[in-house]
Amino acid sequence: MERLADAVAAAVRGCSAVARLAAGPVATYLPGRLVRGVAVRGDDVRVAVVARYGPPLPQVAADVHAAVRRVDPGLRVQVMIEDIDLPASGTRP
């Protein structure tokens, strides 16, 4: 489970439309640490992300889903977009 959680987290961080994994309650609890934004429960994986501003949210979810399935095609994946990372004040998106 530890390797899978780390691999999923790395794959999701590699998605260009993802600003970061969410720091909310979705996590995999491991001895001495946790992997925030990724919950692995057997073949079920729940991923919570903060999306970058701009891309359509269904596309963000599809990209995350595809990234997780590349780690392991047999996983059942649920993607939650917890927030959107807005551009800094005074800048244009």
C-alpha cells in the first residue's frame, strides 16, 4: 500500500492541471507519515486535488483518473476536486 500511495501521489503531481494534492481528510495513513490527498483502500483509490485555474474541471478529473490508471489499470479511481488555485491578485488568468 505504501508504494502504491506514493506512486499515485507522484503521478497526480505530474498532471499539468493539478496545482497540488489536497490537504483535507483524504489520506493514506502509514507508519510515521501520511500521504495527503491519496486514500488507498485495497483496489479503491480516492484522490483529492487542488486544480489550477483555467482548465475545465471535468478535464482535470479525467487527467487525474488517467494518471492513476497508468500506475495500475486495475484500480477503481474516484477523483475529488477540493479547490481551485486562483491566480494572484492583480494578474490576469
